[in-house]
Amino acid sequence: MKELYQTCERVGYAYVPVQHFGKTYSPEEGLERGTIFPELDLPITVYGPLVK
């Protein structure tokens, strides 16, 4: 089994920032917005241009 890991190359790294639990939306507003965390409530343009 050890030999298997020695021959595999890394394909990427994950970066997960620490999220501090703070203010949240109400369950109804969270369902409407798709998240209960205001910090994650970003407009679609933040993720890049829409591809057609």
C-alpha cells in the first residue's frame, strides 16, 4: 500500500479559510438567499462572468 502513495502525484491543494460563526439570517431568509451566513451571500458576479 505504501508504494501506491509514492507513485501518485498531487493534483491540487485545498484551502479552507476559518469561518467565524457570527450573525445569521433567519431560516426563511436563509432559504430565500441560499445561505444562512451573510458573509457567503455574494452576488453571482463575484464568481466570474457568466458563460453562455
